[in-house]
Amino acid sequence: MNIDKHKTAQVFASRLTYLLYKSDMSQSDLARKANIQPSTISYYICNRRKTPHAETLRKIAVVLGVSADYLIGLTDDLPEQYREEAKP
């Protein structure tokens, strides 16, 4: 399986940004709850750092209530609480 690390980092940054927005959580809130540095979250969102190591990815996924696979784009299974409401 050939994984494009640059694309994975872009997907991670995009999904992380979306989940923070939908959960009304700041980068600092996430960092505190996941016990990681706030600058680390910022680096991921700004694509200045590639995808996180497994343990950091796990911590972020647990705090946000999503799977690590979703965060890095291996699945599109977004939990119900983050889905857009259907428009009539």
C-alpha cells in the first residue's frame, strides 16, 4: 500500500480544523485535554508538521471522539455529532 504522506498530513490538518470548529474547542483546549503542547496542535493545523506519532494521534482522536483512521483519512466514517444537519 503506497501512502502519500503529504496528502495524509493535509487530510489530518483539514479534519482536525473541522472537528475543532464543530466541537467549539480551541487548539489550547485540545492540547490541554490531550496532554500535548499547544504549539504541536498549531503546527499540525498549519501543516508545518506531518501527521502525529501513533500515541499523539490516539490522544487527539480520544479527546475529539473520532477514530485515528478518520483523522488521517483512512475512513470517512464521521461520528454523528459532527455531521452537518440535513437541509430540507
